[in-house]
Amino acid sequence: MQFDPRNSEFRANPYPVYHRLRTQDPIHYRQEKQDWLLTRYADMIALLKDDRIDPVHAVDQDRAENRPQPGPQQQTQTNVWETFLRFQQESDQLRCHWIIATYPPAHSRLREVLRTSLSRNRIVALQSRIQQQADRLLDRASASGSLDIIHDFSSPLTSEAICELLGIPVEDREQLRPLAYELSTSIDLDTPRATDERGRFALLKLTRYFRDLIARLRSRIEPKDNVLNSLIQAQAQGKLSEEELLANSIFLFFTGHGAPQHIIGNGMLALLRHPDQLRLLQADPSLIEAATDECLRYDCPGQYMLRRALDDIEFRGKTFQKGQKIVFLLGAANRDPARFPEPDKFDIHREFKKHLAFGYGMRYCMGAQPARSAAQIGLGTLIRRLPRIALKTESPEWEESYRTHGLKSLPVIF
């Protein structure tokens, strides 16, 4: 099998391909895509510290050049085509303000504002609500003796968690979840055009919704204590622009849906496929933090980060030319034997060595703590309340996204 993010078999288990690349060609050039694939932990750490490497701009120029151009019939429908172009322009401009697409000093300023908004006190206060939701979801499934961990548990649990944290009104949450999914899956490696366009339409709808929501929240006399109101206050104090407020509210919303639910799904799959480790955790629930970290290392939802060379760079005998993309395969780094002995072994007693599931350094994921917290509560509740949990199938179905590596479905019996 070759490295192919669009291949379902590869997405389900990319690790043999990673191992071959790491052993035979750890800095691999994809001629057809003109980008580089990195598979070694040490190489990624070294380059992530290099200020000549920075994120690919949110508006991917290669993809922009491949967008459909108006044909003769479309050219006669001027108003429709101009509306479509304005929509694309608005979408692209908004992505430029996502924190992952910014550079210092703007990045540092945005990071401080988001760090303050995602305070530890807010996350701790949210934990009791997450626990209540986890128990409600399992109460609902208890009579049947079976459930789908993704559809019936992790997806609604993590969706409610990020909505509560941000301050999304309860009555709006259900209609927004599909938009978060469409946008998240559109940001991927080698994305099909149709998937990209669905993501753009989802972003447009989310933009309209959040612009209206921010206006409604501003009109309240007594704002509630949540992340959105904290960001609105920061904007009023001149700490971020109106565009940055809107863009990063959307960014926190959709990124809070994809990866967190898959930490629980991928983690439960790993535990159920390693019953000895599951029994250890059932016997000692205090191991949940270590077990969650091992789940993240062993099969992380975020399989890669994309960067671009800002200059010609000589690195370990290779030359990254200015403008070329560099794909940091985080899933490969987390199974690098030079960093993690016996990397393909799932071991919740593993001596902790920093994995890259949430990135590294300045680009470390802002949502790591709430995602980790929700995952620990979700996994812990499943293991505590369903002591006889077992897989219903040995071949669960995986999502079409490679970047957000996770299960579409995980049916279990208990």
C-alpha cells in the first residue's frame, strides 16, 4: 500500500505505510503533489523550531488556482456568478484570521486572548456538566444493551461540551453540528473539489450564524460567563478586531467537534482490542489520565500538520524549496521507535514522553485541555458504567477525512 489519504484502507490503518517511509525514506518527496512527508519525531521537532517554516496560509493558493472558472452559460448569469465569487472571497478572508493561519505578533496576541478565554476555571466548571451529559447518554442506551459509541455517545457528548463552553444557545446546537462536520472534513490533504466546496458553503452558513449570535450576545444587559462573551469583551477592549472575533469564534466551534469525539472513539477501540489494558483501567480508574495520553499517542485523531518553507532550506541532505509544502505526519512521529520503545504496543503504563497529538510549541492546540478533559470523562464513564463492554464488529467504519482520523461508527454491546 502507498501513502494515499483518499484510500479507505490506508485511512483505517496508516501505520504500516508510516513505518516503511520512516525506515526507507523518512523525508519523502511526493512528485505528483510536490510536497514533502516527514515521519521521524526528531525531524519534526527540529523543523517546528525553525522560523523559516510556518503554516500554509489558510487560503491554499494551489487549490484556489484549481477552482472552477465560469463557462459560457455561467458567464451569462452574471449576478449568480458574482455572488458565488463574493462568497468565496469572504470565505478565504475569514480563514486568514484563524489563529492557525496567523504569524507573530498577531499570533501571539490572539493566542493570549484565546488562552484567557479558555481558562482552566471555565474548563473545570464545565466538567460536572460533561459528566451529567455522559450519564444521560448512557441512561438512554442502557435498556437496549448496545450502542454506537460515536453516534450515541462521543459525538453528542463533545458537541454539547464545546457548545456549553462557548455559549451556543441550546436551541441552535443540533442544526449547527452538521456544518461543523462539513467544514472540518473539507480541511484535509488532497481534498476532492466537491468536499472543499461543501466546506466553503458550511463556512458561509456558520459565518452568518455567528455574526448574528455575536450581535445578540452584545445586546444582553447581563452577559453570561462563557468563551464567546469573553471574546466579545476582549474585542471591545481593542485586543482583537471584529474579523478576528468572528473568525476565531467559528474556529473554536468547529475544531471542538471533530478531534475530541475521536479521542474517545479511537481510545475505546484501542482499549477493546487490548482487553488486558482495559482490565487494568477498570481495576484502577486513577490511570485514566495516563490511558488517555496513550490513546492519543497510539492512534491520534489529528494525523498531520501542514507547513510551508518560507525560504530554501537544507535539511538532512534534502532541500525544501521556498513555497513547498511540508507535511508533518504526527501519527508517524507518535509511533517512532527512536522516541517510543515498542511503539506499536498499546501500554497505559508507558513512561510518558511528549507525543505530538496536539502539535508542538507555538502551534500547540489551543483546545487541548478541554478536549483532554472531555475525553477523560467520556472514557472513564464508559469503562465505569459498562464493565462488560465489547466490540460488536471487528471492522468498524472509518471517516473519509484523513486529517481528522476517526471512526464513523463504533457499535458495542454491554
